Amino acid sequence: MNCTSQLVFTGAHGAVPPAYELLKEEHEVAVLGAPQSPAPVTTTVINIRSDTAVPDHIVWSLFNTVFMNWCCLGFVAFAYSVKSRDRKMVGDITGAQSYASTAKCLNICALVLGLLLTIVLIILVSTISL
């Protein structure tokens, strides 16, 4: 028992579309078959270095430079933060960490000194005016 079915599409005018013709490229692929190469398959390995996140504390340094710049510690911390960012852009992670650590210490000193001097100034102004 041989049963074959054929699907016929009729257009808007009732015409049957033309039969499918092999394109030149399809004919070449059909004749040549699957690509066969005697060369062994080679692979390429790309090592992508994971960037270590080195905080440069530039925003904190800028805040200390603008608002609490006692003894210019905020400005010096800002300079070290910029150096840290430059080292990070070049790819020197160790240098960037060193400059970032110095900027962090200077920012802490500037913040503590600024807060202490502000509190002392408020106490002095409030006691003198009484």
C-alpha cells in the first residue's frame, strides 16, 4: 500500500506556484556533501583577566576637599585618589591599591579632624556667646 500526499497551494487567482528550483549554492552543497577537512580541529582559548575592584575613594576625597579641607588633607587625599584611578586604568592593580589605601587613610583623618574641629568650634561659639 503506497500512499502519497501532495500539498497544493492555490493563489488568489487559482494559479499553482512554480515548482521549487535548486539554487546554484544549494546544488553545490548537495553535490559536495558535508564539509570534510583533513586538518584537525583547533581551539582557541582566551584568558580574560578578572578586574579586581579597587575602590579609589574619589567621591569621598572630593567631599572632604570641598567641605572639610582642614590642613589640606582632603586635597591630598583627592590627589592620591586620582593617582589610584590612573594606576587602575593602566592595569597596575598593586599600585592602585597602594594609592587607594593612602587616600582612604587621609580621608579618614580629614573626616575625623574636620568633625572634631567643627564640634570644638560650635562649643566655643556657644560658650562665648553666653
